[in-house]
Amino acid sequence: MTKPASTTKKPRKQHTPEFRQEALKLAERIGVAAAARELNLYESQLHNWRSKQQNQLSSSEREQEMSAEIARLKRQLAE
């Protein structure tokens, strides 16, 4: 009986939020492909990080709009 080939998984790299932020700044300056090569990352990783960052920004913008709307409605009710 033969043993199945042992698959040793490499542990996934955990990048700090600061590293991700700096990587995105670099990608903005020199381009995603060049930044990925320089940082030894996949281009898709940078695209995913940028997408997540934009989603977080847009949700905080919505929260600000909602807060402004609530304040406006409270002023209307007070009149």
C-alpha cells in the first residue's frame, strides 16, 4: 500500500493594515503591476485590498450622510 503524498501547506502571510496602506499608496504611484512585483505580492491581492478600502470609505460616507439627514430632520421636528 502506498502512502498519499504529504501536502505541506505554507502558512498564509498576514499583512498589517499599515503595510496594506503603504502598498496601496505605492501602487497608486507606480502602478499595480510594478508595486506587486516590488513587494512580492499578487496583483489581485492589491486589487482586493483597494476594493475593500473603497467599500469601507463608501460605508463611512453613507454614515455621515445619514447623520446629517437625522440632524436635519430633528431640526425640522423642533420647528
